[in-house]
Amino acid sequence: MTTARFVRPLLLVLIAFFLAGGAIGQTDYQPSPENLQARREFQDMKFGMFIHWGVYSVLGDGEWVLHNRKLTLDEYNRLPAFFDPEKFDAKTWVALVKAAGMKYITITSRHHDGFAMFDSKVSNWNIVHRTPYKKDPLKMLADECHRQGIKLFFYYSQLDWHNPDYYPRGATNWDNGRPDHGDWNAYLDTYMDGQLRELLTNYGPIGGIWFDGMWDKPDADWHLAKTYALIHQLQPAALIIPNHHQKPRPGEDVQTFERDLPGENTAGFNTNYVSVQLPLETCDTLNENWGFNIGDSNYKSPAELERRLVRTAGNNANLLLNIGPYPNGEIDPQFVTRLHEVGEWLSQYGNSIYGTRGGPIPPGDWGVTTQKADKIYVHVLNWSAPLLALPPIAEKVTGARTLGDGAAVEFTQNADGLILKVPAAKKEEVDRVVVLTVKGN
Ligand code: H79
């Protein structure tokens, strides 16, 4: 009896210590072997589909419509009743991903409107409870991805324009009818972590969580260590990909950039810091919007998309290319034809992209390099002269051939660098690739 009275509190203290340690442990986060393996596989995939789809799609005015039109919540709450994606077919979506040569999907499980596009028990502000559709498309998509060997990541907005507990509110605050009080800790620990637990429990193995919106309250305590520890505890291989536009923090697995190559801050809100340790990713839109926008016909051409992918790979990063499906679940045919073209191009040039890392020669206006095993792929994107002079590389080049027809390419290598006699560009050729075979010195 005496012993039990002594042991029980001690046990509780030990458990508390262990739990706290688990959370604090993310500050000196040691990724698990499964996580490190998942990072390598992530880098090998190179090309993914970003999907922005939610009740906002109904209005055809992008995913920020609630904020941009300064709607009240009473007004926005009418919207789920019109979301009934009777044409949604997970098989068709995943088939398009595959035809485009993409290897993974990152889809909005909830955007800044806080609306869960999945079956959530944490709040009834979700697709199953509020829409006539009443089904969970993320479950169907997850099952189809598992069947077809596509990795599925969930975008999750930490910023929430709907939940009153997202308080104090942040930079994007407007008066939408929420009370001027709320329980920030409950928002993070009960609501957000509760939903993340659902996403990491009910959908089989997932690729990871893609966070967005922390920039709304950059100085707040987001309980990141706790949330990150929860994710890694539930699925050690799941990658944490935060789009907070800052230097990566402990517990994060991938550094992602928005509408910019790593380190190039043309968007104005990205960081110039580029991790040398973490896998890199950059996301961009196929037209100009993330969520469906009916007035946006500014589609990038297949050639532009292919060049973008090549430049991204040459910068050692993945490209996550976005489409915003229609509210009925169909994908704009303009997206579909372009993605098919990119997929066809990749079936010829994919060897120089998939499984590669950024090559030994710094990217330049002329082009980029990628590398894999004993091959260096010289991607000549913008060069019209017959000779291309490149800086020196450590390895000895033993052969050079064009990718595709395998024709020999003349080259000279000496201490000053490497000169390639690049074949003339064929008509409409997007990327002239010279494959160098190298031998380490
Ligand atoms: O989901 C897509 C967009 O809805 C979301 N991220 C992509 C992937 C996104 N939201 N905002 N942005 C992208 C642009 C960022 C704008 C910002 Fe700012 C400028 C963030 C910080 C400075 C405006 C001013 C918002 C906060 C302060």
C-alpha cells in the first residue's frame, strides 16, 4: 500500500517527463531512418501535383475569396450547401497525375477558410456534415493513390478565418462577425492537432503534411514542437513541409518555396536561405491562381512548364505544380491537355530529371545540370552558339552523348573547364540534354 502510494506519483512524474521530452525532443530532432528514407524518395520524385479544392471553388474566384470580398461568416456559411462535386472521380485525378509524369499529390485538406474537405469529428465545419455531397473525397483519393502508387500529402492551413479560437487574429484579420475573444491553446491543441491526428490515422500511410499560413501570426507561439512530435509519432516517415517562408526549424523535413526557385526571392515573401541538408521543393500555378478562378485563362505553355521543371531540378528541388479543379470535381480541359504534353515530354526526358540531384555546375542563364550515379545531365535551355564553355568539374568526363538519339558530342576538358560542342537546337526543342559519363578522380 505504502509502496503503491509512492510509486504511482513517481510514475506520473516519469510519464509527464517522458511526454514533455518527446515534445522538447524536436528541438534536437533526429529524423528516424524511415523519415530519412522518405526524404530521399521525396527528392527522387521531382514532380508533384498541387490541388486547391474547397467550397470556395463554387464562387470561381480563388481560394482567398472569403477574405478578398470581406464576407461575413454568416454569408460564407451559405456556401457548402452548393458544393456537390458529382463529377469527382479519384481514379480520373490519379490517372491524370500519372499521365503528367507526376509522382505525388499535395491536396488542400483545409485552406484558410478552415473548411475541412474530409470527415472530421473535431468540428462539423466539414464536407461530410455541411455539403449535399456528404462523402469524404480525401478518403477516396487516398485509397486510389495507394492503389496506383502515388504518394499523397495533405496541405493544412494553420491560419483559420472561421474558427473563433483563432484568436488573437493575425495580419489578414477583418471583421467577419467573430467574437473578440477565443482560446488560442484550444485552437492549436484540440482543434488543429485533433484534425492532424485524424489525417494521420484514417487515410493509411501518407507522404506528409504541408503547412501554410503561419506567416499570418509570425510572432505567435504555434506549439510547433508539440504538433511536429505528434506527426512524427503517428507516422515517422511523414514529412513536415512548412510554407512559413522562413529558415527551416527543428522537426521540419523539407524546405519549400512559393513561386520562386530556391534562394530567388522574386515573390518578395520567400527567404533567401537555402538549406543544404533538407530536400527542397518549390510550388507554382499552372495558370495564375491556386483555387479555381473562372476569369483566369493565363495558362503556362507546356514548354514553359517543362523548362520550369528542368530549372527546378537543376536547383536541386522538386516542382509542385498546382491546378484548381472545378467545384463539380472536373479538371479544366486546358490543364489536362497541357499536363498530358508535359507527361509525353517526360517519357523521353525523364531520365535526366527523376532520381537526380542538382548537378555540379551552378545554374546559369544558359541552363542547368542534374546528376545521377555516373551521369551528369547538361540541360542547355538558352544558348545559341555552337560551343558552350562550362566551369571545371572534379570528375573526369569519359563520354558525352545527346539524350534521345545518343549521338556523340565533342568535348574538351582541361583545368580551365569543359567545352561542349552542342548540337544545333531542333525545331521547338525545349531542352537540349547532353549526357556526360564521368569517372571520379
Ligand atoms: O495556398 C496558396 C495561397 O492561398 C497561399 N499559399 C499558396 C500555396 C498564400 N496565401 N498568401 N500567399 C500565398 C501570399 C502571401 C502573402 C503574404 Fe502577407 C505577404 C504573406 C506575408 C506577406 C499578406 C500580408 C498576408 C500576410 C501579410
